[in-house]
Amino acid sequence: MADFSRRGLLTGSFRRSATAFRPPWSGDENHFLVDCTRCDTCLSACETRVLKRGQGGYPEVNFDHGECTFCYACAQACPEQLFLAREASPWEHTLSIGDNCLAKNSIECRSCQDICDTQAISFRPSLQGIAQPLLNHTDCTACGACISGCPVSAIKMRHANAS
């Protein structure tokens, strides 16, 4: 979503695509941005501290130091009751493993597999000798554990509708 506000035009953020990842169960981005009062209650409630104040003061998920456990504390703490019911899907994000992955560069590493609770990342044997990562999108919850666990930041989160 482009930011065509005065601030967005002056800072150049109108050119940026929507790269912010909102808290789980936050629903529609436009609705969230309009109704969120930026009170930081959800940030304080986050048990793993992956929610941070992002651009414009809105809460964003930052997986640099941890993962989302889908505890629903952020949603329960929201005084505006912006979040979807817990039964709904927490978000529609997906992960991708980039070309800078150590295994893709002939260096043995399985950090992402070791940290993945759902075992959505496995390694398939390769004729070159180093097993290659295989991400099962069906089993992946997009919790972000593998993002912080990757020593070269090869794993990225992206919006499911992004190309």
C-alpha cells in the first residue's frame, strides 16, 4: 500500500510497497491502519517481544530476535478490539529461502531445520554432496523461528499475495 500522505510524499515512502508485517490476526491492512490508535498495548503483551513499533508508530512483527508463538496475547490486549477471532487464520504470509543460503552455496548448515517446530523445512540429498533445503508451505505456520535462526539471513517472510 503506497503512502500518499503529505509525510509519505516528503519522505519518499509513497514509493515503497507494503513490506510491514502486522501482528497476527490483525486482518485487513487498511482497516488496521485506520483504526489502530498506536497505543503500544499489543507490543507490551507480546510474550516473545517480536512486536515492535514500526513506521508511523504502528505495530510490526520483527523476527530478528525470535518467533511468534501465536499466543493471542496481542489481540486480547488491544483496547480497540481490532483483531480477528482466534479461530481465523493468524495471517497469510509465506517464507522463502534465498540464494545466499549456506547449503545452496555448498556449506553444510541445517539451522532452519533444527529450529522449526513444525518440521516444515527438510533437506533433500543432492548429487553435489550438500543436502538442499526444502520448505513445505503446507506445514509452515510462518512463525519466523527459522528467520532468526538463519546465520546468513537467507530466509525472508513475504505477503502471500506478493509476487
